Amino acid sequence: MLGLLQRLLAASLTLAALAAPARALGAEAVADAGEAIYRRGVTGSGAPLEARREGAETALGAAAACVNCHRRSGFGGREGRAVVPPITGRYLYRPLPKDGGDRDIPYVEGVRGEREPYTDALLARAIREGVDSQGKALSYLMPNYALGDADMASLIAYLKALDQRRVPGVTETTLHLATVITPDADPVKRAGMLDVMRQFFSDRNIRQMVPAPRMQASGKTALGRSMFMVHRGWQLHVWELTGAESTWQRQLERWLAAEPVFAVISGLGGRSWAPVHAFCERAALPCLFPNVEAPPEGADQDFYSIYFSRGVLLEADLIGKHLLDAAGGSPASRVVQIYRAADSGEAGASKLAAFLRARGVAVSSRVLPADAPASAVTEAARRAASAGAMVLWLRGPDVAALPGSLPEGVRIYLSGLMAGLERAPLPKAWKAQARMAYPFDLPDRRRVRVDYALAWIVGRHIPLVAEQVQIDTYLALGLLSETLTHMADNFVRDFLVERMESDLAHRIITGYYPRLTLATRQRFASKGGYVVHLGEAKGGRLVVDQDWLAP
């Protein structure tokens, strides 16, 4: 009896020690300090967090941060064959269900359904000593952290704060999703994208009208009734931006306040997407697979936005690599780039110029006014004839306006994404010599993957006006639908992004792309492309000059 009283007294003293820093600092400050430990591996004193594991070197700072294994959401995931359990307060502290089930908590892979609940003191012991709530040793993957009481209180407060019971954009009957369209977006692509989106939402809502029974886990365990999923209708909100770029973020903030959504899906941009990207990061709002030709530089450093491809930035890398390789390491004496102002080609030209100048190549630009006539393209191409190489960041009508004769001895490159891919209207004289950056799989190789989406589009009598954009839109919606199914009603925005990362590589139907993968801190799912030229055969047969390259 005396031993029991001593243990109770020790536990109460530990709880008091953990709670005191929280009361002194305030709940918000404690959670912020906990976030620094969890996400960045920085303790309250500013010192790097230390993670010790027997038989391994001590990890410090960011390498020791909890987020590396348990992820931003706190729901964990897989590390090779090991399953990392969820560590949000809702899962750590929930009492054992008395009737063999738990109707109030969605299933997450790795949840420990049959162990005793944690208390603050038991959780502190687990973090420091690697022992669970029942006194059993945790996995060897779990390090020991020598945290003081103040840091421990901050970390525990943060784990509790990770739980989100009421998620914006999610009701008992409806899942609200938005798509964003910039004012300079192509109107034909806009119409094609919205046709696909509205039909997909309609199809899904009709299919999901039957109430869903609870999903049953196998066996009579404590998780026997914890897996469930409620069918919710999808509602689309179309956020069409207007005016100057400087006003876009404020417009998006007003829309999100008036129409809370769980995520932004697809969307369509013109010259710039950077303000939309910045808004999504600041609002902690997943923005998944927008149709944009020029994603912001440095997007891989952010979390909430995911893209299919780097677009013209990838094309710039493909052209730069091919240009140097084709010269046998001896670069052209001068490269001239031609593009129109206020178009996506400006971003591609800037990226390529930086790449080439860093390697001693002189680069100049011919910037055509946005409203210049087609004859300006002809004149710019003639003036560039003295260069060693010419790079054309031009749309189809401008490509068609190129001179009938090819500048002698000049290497020619063009953006496939902007020119129309295999349908680019190159003058006949240019076809054999001009090389095209091609950031997709080749037409004959992608046929089966594309036909699935095309059959869906044509079967629903949707006008096929922008094939690549429409197929990418259908692919994005399918990926979202599958990922939400796997989440089993855990509507947490960070978890959506994490599941998208882990599930994407298993996707078989990948549309225009040979494969889609996202490792942690990658935000472009397709990594490479080809350099090709157009053959003489009618129909734009492609001839590969440089096989698949992931720069």
C-alpha cells in the first residue's frame, strides 16, 4: 500500500511539474514552443534537439525532429516495413473502448487500439525513456529525448493541439472544394477544365447518394468498429480572380472566409501563379495539381501546393542540358531567346538564361510586346540568325508565323508546352532541325493511360477542346477521390497532403506522365521529359533526340 501511495505521489508531482510551465507561459506560447521542437528540432533555449538511439549516432536539430517520422499531421505513416503510429492527443489519450469498438475516432494505420491510454506523465516517460503506457519498450526506431520539463510540457501541448474536430469545409453531409482561375487564363482551357470538373462532381455525387455502412475491421478487437466513412456530397466553388496580381491574395482570403473549403483542386493559371501559391501556404490550404505552365521557383521548399510538372522551368532545364550535350561540352557562342511579354515564356527564358550564363554562355532576349503582330515574330527570328542557338518560347500562332526558310547553322529549340506539342505548326523547313522540349510521355507510350480519361470525357459528351489540361484535371480529381477514400474520414488538411505523397506512386493511370512520385519535400510529381523533333510524316510523328531525362 505504501508503495502505491509513493507512486501516486510521484505521478502527481510529475504532472504538476509539466503543467507549471504551461500556466506560466500561456497555452499559445507553449504550443508555439512545442511546434519548434516537433517540426524544426529546436528546443525552448534555442539549442538543437537531441535524439539518442542505442547503436546509432545522436541526431541533432532538424534531423532529430518528430516530424521526420510522425509527419506534420501527427498521423505517422510507413518507414519501409515499419508502421509509425499516430501521436496526436486524440489517439494517445483516448480510453480503451468498453464494448469492443470506438465510434468516435477514425481509423489510422498504426493506431495502437488495445493499449492503455497515456497521461502526461506516461507520455513524458515514453519520450524520454522509450517505454509505452503499459511499460513495454517502444520500437527501436523511436529515439529517446532528454527534454526538460518546460520543453516536455510544450511538446505535449502541441501534440494535443494537432487534433482537429471541426475542419473548415467539411460538414456532416458535404465536402467543400474550390478551384482557382486567374484572369489571364486561356478561356478555351478554362471552359474545358470546368466542364470536366462539374461532370466529375455530378457523377460522384450521384454515385454516393446511398448511405454508407460503417467499415468493419476484421476480428473482434478494440478496433472492431473504429473504421468508418460517411459519404459526403462534393460541392465545387469556382474562385475567379480579377484585376492586378497584387490584389489576388486579398480576394482569395475573402473567398475562403465566406466559403470555407477543405482543399483547392485543379485550377488554371496564366503568366503567374505565385500569389495563389503564397496564399495556399499562408492559409495552410492544400492546393493540388493546378494547370499552370510556370509554377513558382522554390515550390519544393513549401508544403501545401503539389504540381504535376515544373512546366516551362523543366523545359528550360531540358533545353539547357541538350544544348550543352549536343555541342560536346563546347557551348554555343551566343544564345538568343524570343518570347512575348506577360506570357509564361518569360519564366522559362529567365531560368534558361541563368543556367547558361553560369556556364559562360552569352544570352540575350528579344521580348515582343503582348499585342505585337505576327510579323514581329518573323522579324525577330531573322535578326537572331547570327546567333549560335535560338530558343523560341512562343505559342502556336507565332510558331506558324516563322519565316519559311531556316537560319543556316543555327540550333533551334522551342517550348513544346507553349507551341502545342506534336501539333506545333512549325514551317516544313524547320521540322527536321528544330528541337522541342517535351515534358510529357511520348504519344504512343501514353496512349493506354490517356485513353481511359478520353473515354470518360467523350462518353459524357464533353467537348474536347484542350486535351492535356482536361486529362490532367480528370487525373487530379481521381487522385483526390482515391486519397480521401484511404483517409477514412480523417479530414485533416496536412494528412491529405501526406497521403497524396505516399499514395501517388501506386497510381496506374497517370495520363500524360510515365510515372508520378512524391518523396517528402518534393512538390513536382513528374520529374523529367524528352527533347524531340517533328518528323516529316503527316500527323506530327515525334523523333526522340534525347531520351527521358530528369534534370
